[in-house]
Amino acid sequence: MIKVLVIDDSAVIRHLLTEILNQADDIEVVGTAQDPIFATNKIKNLRPDVITLDVEMPRMDGLTFLQELMQTDPIPVVMVSALTQKGCETTLKALELGAIDYVTKPSIDVSSGVIGLGDEIIKKVRIAAKSKVRRKTPSVSPSPLAKGGIKGGVATLDPSKMSTTDRIVAIGASTGGTQAITEIITALPESISGIVIVQHMPPVFTRSFAERLNSISGLDVKEAETGDRVLRGTVLVAPGNKHMAIRRNGAMYYVDIVDGPMVNFVRPSVDVLFRSVAKYAGKNAIGVILTGMGEDGARGMLEMKEAGAFTIAQDEASSVVFGMPKRAIELGAADRVVSLEEIPSLLANSI
């Protein structure tokens, strides 16, 4: 049985989550707590396999608690966050600090909304129970690298970055990916070739994720829009619920943001991006597949490799969920299998 501790300041949410999770044959809610202070002793006594954690609570906020937990006694955590701009930013910080995944708690008609999310909650608790959490000192400081100037309150590109991209770095990830991507992007030099990213997450979260990466790295990061050019020193993140593909016009690369059916049960899909990169960039591309559940991106990476691209898969030891990279490796799609810590330097030395 997967033992779960539910932490939420709302008695209604604690009751609903308990009912939902106890419906699963392999899950048992062994306790609840109204805030992290109450939860501390329960963790020691109950030793849960997974914790569900609200983000805003009295006495101690969820982020402070999560940071202390990951430093002293790492346990897989699934965040429960309201789908608001503020909630997105908090949840993204939580993922950065080591949370495995999140559930977007509705801000209206919460009871009915949470019940409707039952299958998703159960699925993510199961994934978390099988995930790896590492003891860490979570600290992501703003990069000392200079960014472009500010014009009209909007970041502008440094003119030195306005050269045509010789190569493209395409990155795909799912569960655990926000933390992995953050570690990679914040470690890359400004001179890195243009980067395009698909991370499985909802629309509001992708914009917040891009804005956060922009604020803590030396690269220019934004949520992608159709017609955005892939430039050296820039990062384009696929918007939630939309596919992203690249196209080429002469020596220049652009992105298209498109609707369309789900691919591998997700939208955006890593496979859609990787296949377009294989078609239009070929040997001028590097593909990176990171931690995540399922196999999205594995076949697209194989197409990239067959088109002459250099391909990298995150190894099992550093993956939160070794699903997507594992499938890519099984297909023979990865030229290199390396730890998360090795990927930034490998990218910098391969461009």
C-alpha cells in the first residue's frame, strides 16, 4: 500500500482528498494535517510514502516546509495548487525545490472540481510513490550574466545575440522536468544556440514557467508564439495545450504554435517538436530528452538521430521518473546517456 499524508488548511479539501485516495486499492491515507507544523510529528510517526501539500497555509507556508523537508528527510510530494497566476508561480517554485508533480485545484466550486480530478490525483500519487527524491539545498539564484536591455518595461535582446542560429537545442520533459530544465537553463552560457522546449503542463503554468526561467537565468526566455525566431541566447517554451514545431526560412528558424489532436495523450507533445526539428534542422540540432512518464519524444528523438542530430538522454539515476528517457534509450535514439548534472556542459561543448 502507498501511504499518503494529506496537508491542507481546508478541512473540506482534506476530507475530499482522503475519500478520493482511499478509493484506490493500492493507496491509504494514513493521516491528515492542517499545516506543516502539525504535519512534522505525523511524518515521523506515520512515515508516509507520499505527501500531498497545499501551497498557502497558516504558521508555515508550503514552500518553506518543502525546502526543509527536502534538506532533512526527502519524501515525494505532490503539490495541490489553485489555478491562478500566483498559484502557478508558487507551484513552479515548489517543483524547483523538489516536488514531484502538482494538481491544479480549481478556484471556483472547489468541492466538485476536486472530485472531478480524482483520477488525476490518484495517478500522480502513484507516480510520486515510484519517483526518486534527492536530498538537496534548494537555491536558484539569479544568474550574474547580463541580460538584454529594458525598453518600455519589456526585455529586449542584446544586439550581439541577433545572429542566425547555427544549431538548435530541442528539449522535451514531463514529470520532474521543471526542476531538470531549470538546472540546465541556469547553467548555460549566453552564447548557447537557440533552445526550444516542450514541458508537459497547462497553459497558465507554461507562461509562469517561462517568466521564472527568464528571471533567474542569463538567457532570454519566453512562452513561444507563432513567428518567434529561434536565436542564439534565447529559449522558447511551448505554450500549454498547444503543439510547437519549428520551420526554416532560408538560414533562419522560426516556431509555429498550432492546435491539433493530442499526440501520445498529451498536448504539447515532444514528438511533434522533435519530428519538426528532424525535418528542418537535421544535423544542425541537438535533442535532449529528460525525466518524464510515458514515451512521448522517444520516437521523435530517433527521427532526429536518423537525420544526423546529436541526441542526449537523461540517465536513470538522476531522473525523477525514468520513462521517456528509458524508451528513447530502448529505441536506440540516444547518442549519449548522462546525468542531469552533465547535460549543461555537454550542450555547451557540443554547440
